[in-house]
Amino acid sequence: MALFLLIFVVSMVVIGSTIAMMMLARTPRYRTEPQHLLRLFDRVLGDEASANEWHTVVGYPVRHDEYLEGVRRSAMLIMDEHGRPSQATTGGSLLTRTGREELGVLRDHLAAHMALEEGRREF
């Protein structure tokens, strides 16, 4: 009888602590930051990014920053108009030349915006 009670108590402690941990744990969330977009844009401009990497970062909506959401949507439009993901799998570029030029302008705009935000935080 003592062995049964010992096993029962240990089982209840393990089950109870597991339930408590599950109730207190938060769901992990991914937040797209400007650095993520800049890094991706640089990789695309350097012909190093894959279509999967593009869709992983750009395909995820940005809910915490309207400006970043606008940049993300602009990048999606560039991919829709100038994308060639089938050529990227064979070693080609993910975007046409015009698309890379537009993405470069978007990348420079985002970098300038980040520098401006950094300047505002210092004051």
C-alpha cells in the first residue's frame, strides 16, 4: 500500500508540474525586424537567397510596425512583378535586373529610415 501511495504521489507531482508549465508558458512569436529585411535584401541583391528564404521572411505579415508592413508589401509587389524563382533554383537570380534595381532602392530607403530612427533615439 505504501508503494502504491508513493507512486501515486510522484505521478501527481509530475503531471501537475507539467500542466503548470504548459499553462504558464507563452506561445513563441516571430517578429520581423528591419535588420531581417535588410539582411534578406542584401542576400537577394548578392544572388545568395533562395525563394524559400524570401517567402519565409517576406511572406509573414508584420503587425507591430506599419512602416515595415509597407516595406514588406512593396517587396512582395517587386517579387510578383519581377520575380523568377524557378531560375533561382538553378543558380540564377531571384529577381530580374529591373527587380534588383527596385529592391536596391527599397533597401536603401529602409536603411535610411533605420538610420533616422537611430538618430531620434539618441536624443
